[in-house]
Amino acid sequence: LNLNQTQSSNSSSSYSNTSTQYGFIIAGYCPCHVENVIEKTVSERAGLRRGDLIIKVNGVNCCRARIKSILALIKSNQNIRLQIYRRVQNQSLNLNSNHVR
């Protein structure tokens, strides 16, 4: 995802684990994940979702990084590129052998 803070509408809320200029909150460790995406921000428009795992920020591997390190990478750039991993929801499939030819 490419995010540009000049396109975002900043949230007035301030959280220690929030990238308010982009509109998302991160949590966890190894890897950190998106805890929340603030409505009507560049992150929401880019398609970032709650639960997305943050793999890289601007090409820097963040799989084992702490929140503070990730936020430092994010806040030091006006434009960021996030590489994320999104878990796919489990689905149930019913297979019937009577339809196999």
C-alpha cells in the first residue's frame, strides 16, 4: 500500500501507537498488526484493514520490529509504502463425491 500523508485528514486523537498522519493504530509484536483504521483517512482509502500484519515499511523488514521502531520509520517519511500480509478468512467447503466423474 502506498500512503501519502498530504492526502489524509488528520485525526485529533493522539495514541502512543498511532500513526495519526496516516490514520491507523498498530499493536502487537513479531509482527505488529493494524489494530484499527481511522475512518476517512488515507489508510482507509488505500485499503488497509484491521488485522493486517505489517511486514515492511519502505522496504525495511519489520517482522521482528517493535511498535516504537515501526512508528519511527513511518513518522520520518511523508510517503510510505507498506508491505502487509492479510490473513484469509477460513471457508467451509462441502464436497460431494457423487459429482466426480
